[in-house]
Amino acid sequence: MSTQAPLPAVAAHGAKRLPSVDLDSYNVELKDDEGFLGDRASKGAFRDIVENWRAAMRKVGSDPLGEDPSDELPKKKLDDVLARGDTEAAGIIQGAIEEFAQEFALIARRFLKLREWKDTQRIAAGGGFRASRVGELVIGRTSVILKAQKLGVELVPIHHDPDEAGLLGTVHLAPVWMFKAFDAILGVDIGGTNIRAGVVRLNLKAAPDLSKTKVWKFGLWRHGDEEEVSRRQAVDVLADMLNGLVSAATKKNVKLAPFIGIGCPGVIEEDGSIDRGAQNLPGNWSSSKFNLPSVIHEAIPKIGEHETSIVLHNDAVVQGLSEIPYMHDVEHWGVFTIGTGLGNARFTNRARDSD
């Protein structure tokens, strides 16, 4: 637990009851004899499969994908090879898609057997892997496998660009009445390789249910590309990004609510500390001496004339919340985020709290 005094908050950190949904489960870490299942449904796992196919080709001839290491092949190159590249190179990517989809379907079945995931009707697949044609084809092929097995669940790509979904979901962390006098909020999406911060326009006049939110401006820092980044450095960069966005909004007369919603890997405690699951972030974010909301509050104590309120939740949960406008026709639904690891969350819809 954090030793710092709790800050005033408009909603609980890591809450199970949110304005539009109940959070049934998140950050589940399933294991088998080979380790964590989520490690087999990550961006790295897909690259490992590609490398295995390339190694097999090298034993009988040349590698049609060239000399670049598999973990350094740009997503765009993989998409281009699949669409119009050498036929054998495309065959490698197709083989990797099939193998990964079979593994992903197996993992999905394991989740669906959990009590908390019972009767899930739809799962949105997001994360950085979804932001490519290869990722979309993996999701489509996995959906076909699950439907063929008559599991009664639909797997669909998350609707928004993954760069924006984790920011858009932050508007669903607090009651909508809080935002009625404002144009926008600040959202943060912290991941294993990137940190994003953005201004999310609420557009409440057009859609009081927050279904027309848009990312107006955002910044991205790829901390995964840096060497030996400390936690302090990461938080300082984030604070600078947020202060820059506040200034940009002020110059354009965008009225910001005194609220920052943050999605971060791990199990989030009620006081805003991170219990576990943040091991891919730079430094120790689960330390009892570290409280992210408190540190951000110190850097941005006020937005406009009001004290800043900060709500922290798991990043997969927050990305999943961006799907709320598209899940009104089902009762139980979930999200998988394929990135550095496999994020997961399961939700049950309920009536939105009255204003």
C-alpha cells in the first residue's frame, strides 16, 4: 500500500463499479505448464512465430523476408508483404497468422471457462497489434475459429485506433455530470513501450452519452526505444506532456475539466497504488513509496481554477471502456489487448447512473 495521503477523487481508483458498466474481472494471469498464457498472445509471440517459419526456410534455401531480425520488421512491411510481396514471404506471414490465431483461440477458450467470463457475448480485440492489417486478420481468423467451435462469442477489432482508444476510454471513469460545463478532459494511456497523453473532446451537446468523443490532440513518447529510462524520468516526461496539452487547450479556448483519467498496466488499488502487473514499465511502479496519482497531482495541482482530480485504472480496462457505445446490444462483453502482454477485462452493462 502507498504511504502517501490519499487525494480527493471523484471516483475510486481501480473501481469495479463504473458509471456505465460493472467490471467483472481484469488483469487475469492464466498459467499452464509452459508459463503465462498471455505471453503466447503478445506482439513478441507473433514475431517469434514469424522467426520460426523463417528459420525453417533458411534450412532449405534463402529467407524471402531478407536479413532484418523478425522483431525489427516494421508492421507496415509485414502488411505490404502480405498484400503484394513475394509469394513465399507472404506465405510465411500467412502461416504465422494461422498459428497465432489458433493459439489466441485456445487462450480465449480458457478465459471463457472462467466463472467471471461466463456468458460473454462479444470480445473486442485491441492493443498495438490490432493497428495493422496482419493484426486485423489474426482477429478475423480467431473469430472464425471460435464461431466454428460454437462457443457463442463474437471477436471483433476494437473500433478506434489503438493510439486513441486508451485515451477515449478515460471519459467513462467518472460520472458524465462532472463534465457538463467543460469541453474536454485529459487522458493518459501508459503502456509497456509507449506513453500517450491527450485532450479528449467530449462533444456532449451532440451526444450526452459520450458516444461522440474525439481525441483533439495527443503526444506520444516511445520509452521502449530509450535505454535505461527511470521511473522518475518517465513520470517527468508524462507531466511535461500534460502541461503542454493544458497550454495548447488554453490557447485554443478549449475548456478543460479539472480531471485526468489514466490507464496503466497492473492491478490498481483503491488508493491509486499498483499492486502488481507493471513489470514492463521503466523502474518499480509497484513500490509502496510510489503513488502515480499523487505524483501527477504534484505536477498539475490545478486545471483552470479548480483542483485536479485524477482517476487511475488498468490500461486494458480503460481501452475496453472506449467500446461502451458499441456494446449496447449485448449484456456481457470483454476486451483483449494484444501488446507487450495480453491485457484483459470483462464487463456487464447496466443502466447509467442518473445525472
